[in-house]
Amino acid sequence: MEGKKIGIVLDEPAWPDGGDIYFHYVKNVTGRVSKPVPRSHNVISCFGDNKTARENAEWICLSKERKATRKEGQGWFYCDWICPSREKYRSYLLKLIAQTSSEEVEGIHLDCLGFPGEEYCVCEECKRKWRESGLNWVRWRQHVVNEFVAQASDLTDKEFSVTLYPDPFHPERFGLDLDFLSSHVSFFVVPIYDRTYLTLYWVEILANAFKRKLKKPFYIGLYAKEAETGALTKAALLASRYAQGTLLAYDPKKAQEVLKILKRRQSQMEGKM
Ligand SMILES: [Zn+2]
């Protein structure tokens, strides 16, 4: 635990005491955009955007069978996903990144990055751009995401980070190119979410695999809303063995409880040294 950070991810600008690093959503998956939050890593949900999906249905990501939406996604999607090739939407995101970065924020963090699965996106725009690129399908999808990340990172002089899909084995399924991303970010966030954290072996497998794979520091995000404090604390201790730190997401009260326990433990261990 020593030297490991404990952070908090929240939708609203609340500040539970004692965290080492804070993340707040300036744009979340509903499409709501709020004021930049000072001294925090401001999170922008990039291609997950329900409002844009409602207003510009023609920009929604497509597979051969279905749209990447909550309605058609057979329980797989927690939000609606916009096609990463759409220039107008990319410009909107880049403008928001530049605006947010011009404020006194600690960092810019991109969430919902990439394609929502390997069968996406086969919209007319993607098919046309892929044909023109001369690249193979996997490389082309990575190129779409890489180009966006490069543009976004050029727009900020603050700390810059991205969320990865929690698959360390085949990240290319989501258009993610870990080597390229590593060269542009200060750190990664890997959400390993569960409702209970009653079994932890799979958290350990994923954390270990990411540690071996990533060339930059990473934080493991834990979903704090539903798990018992004890189980969540155990998961945080386990995650901290592999990552730079742990981020407790979406529940300020629970995050505060776990933070207290972990900080007490940290100071006890430091006292023993
Ligand atoms: Zn597309």
C-alpha cells in the first residue's frame, strides 16, 4: 500500500476528504456537459453519448446486425455509442477538450474511447474511409482512435489520460493500440467493475496482465456503489499491489469509508517501517 494513491471518481463536484487524486465528469454518457472542475482530472465521455444519439441518430455506431445502443444492444450497452469516424462529432469533442483544458483543471481524462466491440463500425462513413485508407481493418480502426487521441493530447498542456476497456489480451477489438496510447498519456485508468467483489481472482488476473502489458502507470477503478465496504476494501488492497493506485467510483460516502480504512492502514504500515 505504501506510496500507492487512492482516488475518487464522481459525476458531481463533491470532494470527500483524504483522496490523493480526484476525477469529475465534465461530460458524462448522458451527454450532459457541466462546468470544468478545478483541481480535478476532468473526465470527458467521448463516444458514449445518449443525447447525441437521440439528436443525430445517423451518427450511431453500427454492426451488421444492430445499432450500438441500450435499446438494441441486448443488455451489453450501458449507453449509446457514437461512431468515432464522424468528423462533426470529433470536432465537438476536441473543442470541449480545448475549452476544459484552458481552465484551472488538473488534467483531461478521456472515457468511452474507441469502438464498442469488434463488429463495429460498418456505417457508410467507416466503410468509405477504410477503403480509402489502404489499411487492414484492424489497423484502420486503431488509426481512427489514434488520430483522435493525438489531436486531443495536442490541445492540452495538463496531465492527459485515458480509460482502457478492461481487456488486456485483445485491446484491438475496441480499436485500442496500447503502444500508441502509451506514448501520448501520463497514465491509464482501467475500470474493473463489479457489484459485490465477493470473488477476486479475476480482478487479480486482469490487474496482473495490465501491469505486464502497459508501458505507463495505471490506476484501477472500482465500482463503489453496491459492494460492502469490507469487500471493496479488499479489492482496493489487491488492486494496489499491481497499479499506481485505486480509484473508487460513483459513491462519495462509500469512497470516504474505504479511504479512511486504507489511509489508516497506510499510516500504520509507515509507522512500522
Ligand atoms: Zn462508423
